[in-house]
Amino acid sequence: MGLSKLNGLYREVILDHASHPHNKGKLPTATNTMTLHNPTCGDTINLQVNVADHRIKDIAFTGEGCTISQASASMMTAAVKGKTTTAALAMAKTFSDMAIGQQHSRSDLDQLGDAQVLTSIMEFPARIKCATLAWWALQRALLKDSDEEDDNE
Amino acid sequence: MAFNINDVLSDFPILSQRVNDERLAYLDNAATAQRPRQVLAALQDFYIHDNANVHRGVHTLAERATEDYEGARVKVQHFINARSSAEVIFTKGCTDALNLVAASYGEANIQAGDEIVISIMEHHSNLIPWQQLARRKHATLKYIGLTAQGQLDMAAARRQITDRTKIVAVTHASNVLGTVNPLKELAVLAHQHKAVIVGDGAQAVGHMPVDVQDLDVDFYAFSGHKMMGPMGIGVLYGKAALLRAMPPYQYGGEMIGDVHRDDSTWADIPFKFEAGTQNVAGAVGLGAAVDYLQGLGMDNIQARERELVTAVLPRLTALPYVTVYGPQDPRQHTGVLAFNLAHLHPHDVATALDMEGVAIRAGHHCAQPLMEKLGVTATARASFAFYNTREDTDQLIRAIKETKEFFNRGTI
């Protein structure tokens, strides 16, 4: 089999997002932030979101990790920017569900934009967490109580 | 080579499979080793013929099970050259053994202002128990650093270990750098300052001869599953006088002398530290692993692993995009090799290598302070055992080259 199977996981669009990530950097105007770690591999994402009128006005991330986690963060931020928080959370749920093998409608998937290619991660169970980290960070950032400290679990 | 590799390979059926349509090269032995048929047979024999609870029955099976269990203890005693089998305590594993020392010896002997000295290369299991003990007791946790060559800095050790030091806890062999630490020299240093020394033998036992009397360590912990024994069994060796003076770690059946309504007395060692029904089959399997390793000879095993590292390490360091952490000299190395490929995250490397049939580990290897010291968040790690072959080393190097090419091109 060799490395040919990797073509599904490391598609051009994924490698492109990883090497030229969208929305990478700091967001001084952030209203919601969340830092999450993947304790098994040391991947970190610090997500900063500017929410106004229930809409994601701007979003950025810093952190480091593998190709999959970096590409996923880039794709996620590109997909949710400008969306309402309700729509963004629905997308996060779609992605999380897809990553564990649940089916979704074509229109739900189309909402994910580039990020839907990362659902090929299902073929590599050990790497699912790498892809979902950014989406979990989004969920936690949008849902957390404003008094809640950044989580460092 | 003093043993026939084909005979050895026939004892490890798991190694002859294919994964992802490729020949399996199992190079994750530092995480867990594979078990030979002899160990699996011992487990099965125990459950088929002798299974009963130990030390409390008068019937024949209980006697046999007790003999099996205590026989395993004696095997381990001789394997590490302990003075007495009473100095061999069975635990859940190495982590459990180290926690036992911290919770029992540490609780009873550490006071505010005391020092506990460990090294920066410790696995979390020989770090967090001491860190938390130090916090509870308002003691100071101190670290011995590394030399530029990735070895324990003995000059720093001489500065860090002082008359305030009560415990020195250092790994015998690093699970990342592949270095072997001079435990015997550290024991002299610790004893000069009236401190006890705890050795973490998880990556040493099963890979090199270990003689606890020669090392003169006060405590020495190791796991069964990293030395071809079952998971869920480990050993704490401790000097009898220290163990006798220590309070129990857990309370319950089997560890008592007399129990009254308001007070109890404890059994003698080792039983004082073995509360509740023990992993008897695990101990029996561990005894079989000891027999197996001794049959090959620990000197032969060490020589074999060194031969493999001598073959692979220069090929790895010769690749311009590979960084190897730790000593570059095979003579200073166990079978553990930590490395990274430039501009590639080790998790991506591990996934790619898996597609080529090469099983390695990627991550922080439960040694985050060491990762910080090395300036990385994670590394790849290939770790060899005596049953690995030159084909495995070839397959590793080939897979690394192909991985680099794949990510350079973005496809294959």
C-alpha cells in the first residue's frame, strides 16, 4: 500500500492550508478566546474570536501542531468568518459528527467549505483529534461563560 | 551474535504479520515490547491448571498458585540480584511502584525545606509524584540538567545534591534520548549526603544487565510489559531495612498482621505493600519473561540492540533533514532513538511511516520538561528490541526518505 493512501489525507488543499494558513495571528479585538491542547501530541491552538451582534466579525488563531491540526484551524476560521454564531456552532457539530462517522446532508457539508475534505481523517482514527481540535476550540470559545478562564486541560 | 534470530522471531508470532499491506517493522518497543509464546503459554497454563487466590487457601490449587506467584518473585529477585525475595514487591507497573515510594517513603520522610533532586529527562511518572510530594510538604524540587551531548550533567548533579537533599530520583535509561545514566555514581553522591536514591528502570531492565546491589540503589522500579512480560504487572525493589520502616501504601486484605476494631498491625515485607488480590497471572508471566531473557542472556541482548543502533544511527544522522536528539555515538545509546524531520510534524511522520509498515511513536513521550529543554513540542521515536532485524533498520530509513519525498511533492 505504501504512501499512496496518504493522498486522501494530505490532499493539495490541506497541505496548502497548512503551509499558508488563513487567519493565523493575533486578534487584539477578540471578545472570546479559548486555548486547547491535544495532550497526546502537544498540539496547541489559541483561538481568538470577535463576536458582535451574534455574528463572527473576525477570527484568528495561533499555536503549533501537525499538518492536520494547522490545516484544520485554517479551514475552520475561513469557513466561519462572517457567519452567525448559531450557524458556526451548527458547522462545528457537523464537522465533529462527520469525524466520528455520522452522515450529514449534502447542504450541511457544503457549508463547511474546504473543511469538508478533512473528513477523510476518518480513515486514520489516530488522527481524528488533530482535525477536531480547532472545531472544539470554536465551540468552547462561543459557548463558554464570559467569566470562564481559558481551559488548559 | 550469540542467539539465532530466526529462532527468536519464531517466538514472536505478532511480528510476522503485515500492516497496511507492508511488512511490519515494530519499532515502538519503548512504549511496550512484544511477548514471546513462552510468556503467553505461562499465562494460559496458570489459568488452565493452577488458578486460585494466593496465600489464603489450604486447598491444592491455592498452594500451587502461591508457589507460582512466589516462584516468580524469586525469579525476579535473582534477575536483578536483590539480596532477598522480600525486597521484591509486585505492583501494577513502574508508575505504581514510583508512586508507592513517593506516597509511603516520601510522606514519612520529607519535611518542609528538604530537597528532592530529579533530572530534566524524567518520564512524567518519575516527575509528577515528586513534584506533588514537594508541593504537599513545602519541599524544593530540583533538576539535574543535560550536557551539550544530551547526557546527564554530572557536574550539575554534584552541585544540586546537597545535605538538604533527602531523595534523588533519576531514570536509569532515558525513554527519549536513549542515554544510560551513571546510577551507581549518583548513588554514591546521594549516600554521601545521606539521601536515598530511586532508580527508574522502565527502559533499562530487559535491555541491559541490572544488578541492584552493584548499583547500590535504595529503590528501583520497572514495568513487566517493557521487558516482554504482561501489562499490569511491575516491580518495586527496595532495600529491606527501608521497606520495613515505611508505612503501608494501601490498606486491605493480605497486607495485615492483626486487625482490631480501632487498630491494626501490618504483615512483613513484601506483603505489607501488596494489599488486595494481586495480579498473580501477571507475576507468573513476568517470571516466564525473566526465564526467556535469561535464556538469551542479557549481555547478548544488550550487544544485539547496540549492533542495531550502530547500523541505523549513522544512517539517520547522515540524512541532512533529520535531527537526532541525544548522543550521536551508538556506544552511548540504548535502542531508543528520538528524531525529527525538518519542517514536518512528528505526527505526520508517524502516520506516513505507518503506511510503510513502520510502527514508531510520535509525541512528547510523557517528558514535557525535556521537550521544552530540547526546544521542541514533540519528536518521533524509533525504539529497538533484540528481536528487531537489519531489515527493520532498512525499512525505517527507506520509509523516512519516502516520507520526505511525499511531503516535498505533496503527493505520490
